[in-house]
Amino acid sequence: MRAFRQSIRLTIALALLSQASTAFAQAIPAGVGGQVFGEKSPLAAAQIYAYQLADLSLHKVLTDAQGNFLFRDLPAGLYQIIAHKAGFLPVVVMLPRATARVYQSLELRLAQRGTAPGASEDDFWAVRSQVPADVLRDIETSQAENAQNVQTASFTGTSIDSLVSRFRAEMQALTGVDRGSQLSGGGVVLKGLVGETLVDLKGNYRQLSADPFQQSAGSLTGTGQSSSLSLDLDRGHGSRINISSLSNRMVNRSESGGGPVDFEHYQVNWTERVGENGHSEFSAHYTAENNAHRQAPLDPLGIPGISRSWRIEGAYTEAFSDSNTLQAGLRFRERQFGFGDDPSRQGKAAERQALSSVDLFSRGGVRVEPAVLMEYGLYSTLSDGSVALTPQGGVVLQLGSNWQLESTAARRMYTTAQANPDFLPTLFEQRDLCEQGSQACYQMNLSRKEGDESSFTLGAAHRTVGDTLRLYFSDDFFDRQESLYLVRGDKLPEVHVGMRHKISPRVVAKLDSSVASGGGGTFLAADGRPYQNQVRYMVASLDTQFLASSTGVFVAFHRLQQQLDPAFGAAGHPAAQMEYQRLQLMVSQNLNFLLNLASDWAVQLNMELSRGGTLAGDAGSDAIRRRILGGIAVKF
């Protein structure tokens, strides 16, 4: 009997223990949670973001009085977890989630700005560069709302600090020698809050002045000015407007002579949230150019000597759910050619002509599974009675916790050929291969990321060009010769490799390289003869940051080649070729590491060697050209 009673007690104890363990397991919900600390104690009301890299979805929570936070039922994927609180440096942590049914815990520690050990290593602006733009906009909007609660009438020490921290400015100045001419300039950046609006103002100006004491073969013999201005107004809650202008002018171009070069560009972009899940976009562009894109008599006739162009575009995007998004838009473009005299016709007046087109496009995405994102789209062009339909599609696959595979494809399935191909100047670093004049485009990227320690990207693309493109490899107006043109029918395969690795706790290196070789398109040049185009380029750069000494070293090498072979067996006309090479070394040093300065001062030295030129056969185009620039910048 006694044994029976003990057995009952043991059974009851085991049952209670089982219920307690079940309740304990149910008390910890699936998701991502943890605690945020300052230098000594937990931080309340800190903003915690979970940013999924596959579909760019964003989740946000605030910490409680004890610094605790929790994201419930966070889907599987690769996330950036960002912790932020005013007065502290943001913290960015990579977190892979294999399934939404598990609980993961994090402990995040935020260092106070300006007081952290080795503050040069934890520079605020360097940390901000790791934070996605969507998160930055939300942070800045929150700061704008909090700033409204500051009572400006009571000028206590805290209020003054809060008001001053609402604005940051950066000023730059540079001077040096560029290929035998004096180059000087400056820039300014101003960011701050005006009421509830975040203001971002950027300005840049450069002037090139001929120096008669330094003229040599292959040097620039003229003068020029380049200026740009951009104003970005973000009113929060999805409302944003950007106004920018760009003005460039050069007189008595390089050694080949020629007339003056003028280029002006103005644009307005506006974004507004509509309802809870939608937003609309509107943009207007105007460009006027004179001798800016045609550089030699062998350039295609599709590249205008003088032109004016307008572009107006509107789009609407709606997120129907967390896994389904759709965008639709309309774009109108008009280009006018034939202003003044046409150099290819020995001074005769050029015929005035205009080309206009209406583009209809749509794109969207749907998540089939937590690790699979399907993208789709349709792009159509209506131009002078011609029609082109270009379906687009893509897939994003999450391969494990760190690997991701992306692929896209676009091809014009139906088109009625235009008599005159379109012309689109574009910058290499900002190009969209599948929308910039492509008849067909296929891309694939394989990437791997391990926290902030290292990342790797291997990409391949193959495109068939449908319009005339001039591809610029430098955004500096005085480097216009660093460009290639592509024509209709060119086939251009390209391979890209990108890598970022933390070599040691105080040394971070970033490598980028792109290689392409192709061509095969036939075109009529400005000299009246047909040619077949062949192009090759290699662009490589290595950016190394030495955190211990706040030193940056940037090395880049560009090699561009273009060859024109007479088409259709044309006799008596030899092939023409161009090769351009540029080697750049740029060193920057933060002076706050060496001196105890109130503001953030830095110096920069830029040295470049280049040779080569256009297909015009300039004398001295193989001569070495040198550029040495020194500059200083201050942030406050």
C-alpha cells in the first residue's frame, strides 16, 4: 500500500513537471527576440528593424523599459537586424533563419557616439553606409517627429544639443593639374531638418583653365566648367521630391580641336504614398547637348551632334500582400535633332527631325515559398507607328542561410523595326542592362554573405543591343573620352566579380571587376561608310580601409578597346581602332586620428595616368596624360 502511494505521488510530480515544461515552451513564441544594451544598462525605446534581403521587406519594433524586443513569426530568409537609438551608433547584424517556427535570441550593444573606444573605427557615417535606404528613411522620419517635441523656447544645454544635431554639413575643396591644365573646384553637402522635412542639398563645381606654361602633346588646350546641384526633400510617410541640375561646358576641346561642347540636364522626381500599401512616382527630364556625345567622324550617325530631349514618366506600385507586388507605368520620350550645322556634312544645315515614343511597362513579384521569389514584367514601346513587346521575368532563390541566386531574362518577342534606332547615353555604374536599349538580356548573380565580415558575388550577363548606346565609364565631364559606343546587333557577354573581406579586425578590402568582349553590329558612320563594331572592356577596383589609422586606399584600372572593320568588303578603307587605359590611385586620411580636432577633417590625394583617345586618330593620343589633385574636406 505504501509503495502504491509513492507511485501515485511520483506520477503526479511527473505530470506537473510535464505541464510546466509545456507551458515554458509555449511561453517562448517563434520569432527573433533579445535585449539591447547601452554602455552599462538596457536601452528603452530603441528602434529594432528586421530587413529581409530577398524581397526587401521591413519589420520594426521598439524595445520595452528593460531593453527587450521580439519579432513574432518572422518568415525564413536572410535578414539584417538593425538597432538604433538617437545619440548612439547603429548596430547591424546578419541573421539567417531556416524556418519561421524557431526562436532565435540576440544581444545587441550600442556604443554612444563620440565616446566609444577607437571612435575612428566606429565612424558614424561608415556605419550608416551599411544600413539599407528604407531603414535610414524611417530613422530620419522618426528623428524629425521627435525633434518637433523639443521646446525651442527653453534653451537648456540639452535643447541646444538637440537642435544642433539636426543639421550636418560637409565641405570639400580641391586643386591640381589635369593633363597640362589647372583644375580646381569644390563641393558642399548639407543635411538637416526644416520643420518636418528632411533636407539634403548637394552641390559641386569644377573649373578647368589652360596653363600656357605646361602645354605638351596630348594635353587639353581649352577651358571648361562643370557644375551640379541636387535638392532632396523628404517629408516622411512616403512623400519625397528631388530636383537636380547638371551643366557642363568646354571650349576648344582636346588636341583634335572642334567646336564648343555644351551639356545641360534638369530633372524632377516625386514620390507619394497612396493609401496603406501603394505609392506613386513621377519624373520629368530635359536634356540639351551640343557636341557632347559624338566625338569623331567614325561615330555612328545614330549619335546626334546636337539634340534636345524630353522624358516624362509616371508609375504606380501596389503591395496587395506581403508576397505580391505589382507596378504599372507610362513613359513618354521625344528627341529632336538637326539644330544648326551638321559637321558630317561640311557645314551644311542639318535636317530638323524628331523622334517620339511611348513606353508602357509593368513589373511585379510574388513569393511562392519563403525562399523563392518570382519576378515578372512586360515592357512595350510605341514609336512612329512601330511596336515592340518585351516580356521580363526573374527568380530569386535563397540557397541555405548565406547563399542567394538571382536570374532575370528579357527579350523583345515582337517588334516592327524603326528606321532610326534610338540613342541612349548611360553611365556604366548606373546602367540597367535589361532596360537600356537591349533587344535581349539575360542575367544571373550568385551571392554569399557572412555577416559584416565577408561577401562574394559572381554575376554573368549576355545582352543583344537594339539601340545606339554611348557607355561612359566616368561621371567626370572632363573624362568624356573614357567611353565606348554600342550599336544595334552587338552581342555583349559580361562577367562581374565582387568581393568584400575583413582581412583583419582593422583592415577591410573590397574588390570589384567587370570584363566584357563582343560586338558584331553593323552601322553607318558619320563619314558615310559602313563599319562592323567590336568592343572590349575591363574595369577593376580595389578599395582598402585601414580602420586603425582611418586611412583609405583606392586603386582602379580601366581598359577600353573599340575596333571598326569596314563592312561589306569595302576596299581601300583600313580598320580603325581605339584603346584607352587609365590607372588611378587615391589616398584619403582622416586627420582626427592624428590631431584632436573639433570637426571631422580629412585630406585626399588623387593621382591618375591615362593614354588613348577617340577614333579620330589624334596626334599624341598615345602620350601619357597625368592628373594630380589634392583636396581637403570637413564634416561638422
